[in-house]
Amino acid sequence: MSQATGFSPNASETRRSTEDMKQKATEIKQNVQELGSQARNAAREQVENLKDTAGQYMDQGREQIEALRGTAEDYIEQGRQRAIEMERTLESQIRAQPLRAMLIAAGVGLVAGVLLCRR
């Protein structure tokens, strides 16, 4: 039947074709393994780059937090100093004009009492 189609492979051609296919399969396997290795290496590199970048952002964040903490502490200290100054000023005004201070305090108390009784 093979003679009718014009194709009659002999054993040596079949062997040669089989060997060629095995060789090509081996080459493909090696190429796939090499590509896989390259992909793994590229992925590792990207992971390392991401880790480095994340570390840099973490460091920048820490620096900014420390700067904000320092600024907040400065504002708190300034607020304390102003409160102390206001206390001293108020105390000196009360000592200088005690009657006026007492009348102001009584007026504030009266207004607060009226507002609270309305409820």
C-alpha cells in the first residue's frame, strides 16, 4: 500500500528521522530550561529591586515621622511657655488690680450661672 502513495520509508531513513527528532526535543528541552532559569533570575532581581525600593520608602517615612515628632515637641514646648507667660501676666494683673479682678470673676460667674439655670 505504501508503494501506491509513492512513499516507502526504509529503516535507515526512519532511524535518522527518529534521531533528528530526539536531538530537536533535547534542544527544545535545554532551551526551555534556560528560559526558565532566566525567568527565575529576572524574578529574583525584581524582588530584590522591590525590597530595596520598599526599604528606601520606609527610611524616608521614618525620617519624616522623626521630623514631625521634633516639630510637634517644639510646638508643645512653645505652648507651655506661652501658658506660663499668660499665667504670670494674669497673676501680676490680679495683684495690681485685685478689686477689678474680683468683679470680673463675679460677672463671669453670674453669666455662667444664668446660662446653666436656663436649661
